[in-house]
Amino acid sequence: MADTMSPIDSSKAISLLAPGCAYHADGDEILEWLTPDIPQPSEEDIQAKMDELEAEYEANQYQRDRRSEYPSVKDQLDYIYHNGIAKWKSDMVKPVKDAHPKP
């Protein structure tokens, strides 16, 4: 089951570009910068950071796909107990990794 909603928005980009900043915003538009000792990032810098975060998010789709297909930790531990680590790797881990390879 693929995750199609990206969690990337301007607030995440701003917090990475200007850690500890405070501001008022309406959607993606900054209305008032409240932290004069921290430089306000430009719209271009914010968009560039959002693009970078979006690319990283997309590149890691395989991780989200794998996560949804692995059995629960409880089931995996039970399988290891009854069948051993080698069998767990070949029967539970490898099929998921093969179905969703790392790019």
C-alpha cells in the first residue's frame, strides 16, 4: 500500500532553514516574522528546501512500502523463536525487500 500524501510543507522547510524561529503565517505565506535575531529565509530558499525535502521523501518510498508489508514485530519474534534467524531472513525479510528494492 503506497503512501501518496507528502508531509512536506513550508513550515517544515522554514524550521530547517531557521531553527528556533517564530512567525505568523497564513497557509504558506509568512505574514509576520517574530524572531529578528534569526534571518528570515527568502521564498526562493524555502521553495528550494521544500523541493529538496520532497525529493528525499520520494526517494524513500520503498521504505514506506516495506513498512506496510512486514508482519508485526510480535509475529516476527514468534517466527524467529520457532524457526531461527536464518529462516526469518529468508521467509519474512527477503520477500519484502525483493518486492520493494532500494533504489
